[in-house]
Amino acid sequence: MSREALSVEIESARIRSLAQAVGAGDAQSLATFWKEVERDGAPLVEPIAGDGAARLVTFVWRDADGSTERVQVLSGPAPMPGTVDDLFRHLPGTDVWYRSYRVRSDFRGTYRLVVNDPDADPSGADLEALMKRFGTAVTDPHNLHPHRVPEDPESSDPKMPPGSELVLPDAPPGLWFPDSGDAPQGTLDLLRVESRILGNTRRVWVYASPGVGSGAPAALAVLCDGAVWALREPIAPTFDRLVADGTLPPLVAVMVDALDGETTRMRELGRHAPFLAFLADELLPLVRSRWAVTDDPARTAIAGESLGGLTAGYAVLERPDVFGLAVCQSGSFWWPCEAAIRMDGDWQPGPLVEGAEVMAATVREAGTRQPVSLSLEVGLFEGSIMLWPNRRLRDALLDNGYRVRYREFAGCHEWFSWRGTLARELAAMLGH
């Protein structure tokens, strides 16, 4: 292989230098390369000449026993669900497999690797194939920052290995604190709430910050997918610090369990009127009977991610008498198109996909504005299925006079991207 061919085919300067050294017979170059990876971690992050707003990110895999046939990045800067173009390349004469992406320098997210996927075509676009691929993924063994989360002992969701964090130099800081530090700690109570409306029982965690009950009624936030915020990505320490420094007022946060990820959650968080009635007419009266919280919609927020983001937007538009503020993170506003995953590439700037984006259509048809405010954010690496519906809902809301905070971030459809901005948006809406 000529040096000219190498310079065209290999974007990464470090991989190109290794290829040249191996080709020149340098017996130590491969061992030196892996020692550097073990010391500095992976993926390799390199500048791009003439483009200060991006970095070249190169993922590497070591084929220690010669058994590697295919490697693919899952999530992170790789498109979902992936294509044949996303498969790693093997560097001849070495045990190195690699794949490079040009990524915005403010990217923040996690990823996993899929090695020797039994499905030789990595572009299977149905949800079942995608979940199967997540189930066979592994943590990047060379990444120095695995993203571990505590397990929920009552969850029936399939267990996945820890993700691997990728945070590029210009990623904005998020309001996220893994511990309370010196701040006074609030309380976190677990309730088992039986719903007459829904005919089921679920866990609800109620966080109450210091100061609740000693003055004016506290601000109120309802968080969908509550087990995540109570157990997997505990947000109580973040609230402790933000209340202590005055960024948030005294706060009660009600974290509502989603029960399961396949059937009940899909139904209840899909603009489901009985679930909204449960929140507004059963759960919040129960909370108010035990904690001194506001009944003012202007100080009552509902927040959610993905389908939970859809639910948050639905809640403020349908029940503005209860919820005046919505934080919609990567809201699934493509709903209710059942073929959404397969149709990702069909979401374009033109007309709405038939049978989808009901919320945007509802806002436009209503023609009147409810007295509510919404925060919408969506990741640039989530695909057109997420980007275009969020943009169209934003436009519909603005055209009808709604107050909207809107942001597109360099990240993925994941809790790691949402956890810091959830706290930030709640602070912006409820804070002083």
C-alpha cells in the first residue's frame, strides 16, 4: 500500500502513522501504539485542520485472538441504527480495527461497541433488531470513563453493560452534581400509589428539599420515568445544591415510575388521557395532602424525556389548570406513527409524515394559546425522526404565541445527555 493511498484512505493521523511504521518494518510500533491507547484512553481525538468547531474521533478495537469479523459503534456520534458504512476497518498486518467520525467539538454522549454481531447487516431498522443489538453490545475496554449507573432491582428492562463516555473539549457544562457536597440534604420518600383510574399500582419517589413546609408553598416538579431520576441517575444531590445556592426555590419533585418499557410505558406516555388524569386528579392531590406544595400552575412543572417529553407537552396543553410549565427533552413528537423507526429517513423539511406529529397538528388547528411555557431540546445525533418533529412543534408553538425555550445539542437520545439540562431547564423555569 503506497503512502499516497494511505493518506487518502485513513483520516486519522495516528492510525496513518501506525500503518506507515508497520509497513516500514518497525516491529515496536504496534506495541507502542497500544501502550499509548492504554495510557491515554480511547477513542482517539484529533484536531481537524481548518475546522476548529469539530474533532476527528477514531474508535479502536484490539483483535487479541484473531476472532474479530465485524465491529460497530452503537450510538454516540454514529447514526442510529447504523449502516454498513459504520463498520470498522481492519488495519492490515496489525490487530487494530478502527472507524473515524468527524464530530462537533461540543459533543457529549455515551456509546457502546458491537463485536461480531450475528446479524451481518448492521442497518436493521426495526425496534426489535435495535434492542437486540444493544443487548449484545460491550463497553469499550480502552475508554477510561465508563458510564456506570445503579440497577433498579424491580425493573424488568434488559440489563446492558455500562456505556463509555465521550465528552469533547467544547461540551457545555451541565447542572449535574453526583453528590450533595456541603449542601443540606433533602428527603426522598418512596410511595406505592394505587390508581383507581389506571387500575394499577406504581412506585412514586417524592423529593422534598430543605425548607419545604417552613415557609411559602414549595415549587412542584413532576418527572416522568421516575425510577431513572431516583435510582439510575439520582438527581436529588443536584437539587440539594441548586436549592442551597438559590438557583432553585424550595422544591418538591415527584418522580413517577413508568412500570415497564415495552407495553405499559408505551401506552401511558403516548398522549394517554387516563394517565394524565391520574397525575392531575389522583397523584398531585395525594402529594399536596402530605407536603406543602403550590397549586399554582405557573409554579408547577412537568418534565420528561423521549415519550416522557411527549407526555410533558401534552400535559400542559390539555391541563393548563394544573401544569403551567413543561420540559420536553428529546420529545417523541413523531407519535403516533408506529413505523417511526423504519421511516427515520422519511422525516424531511416538507409535509408531515402521514399519521404522525399529532401534537404539532393539534397546536396549529387549535389557533388559541394556553397560558403555559415550554422548553424543548433535541440532540443533533438523534436522527431526523427526532429533529424534524421537534422543529415543527417549535414553529407551531411560536406561530401561536407560546413562550418557548428551544435548543439543539450535540448529543444523543440518552439520559447522560439529559440529566444536566433537566436541572438547568427546571432552574430556568422555576428559579428566581
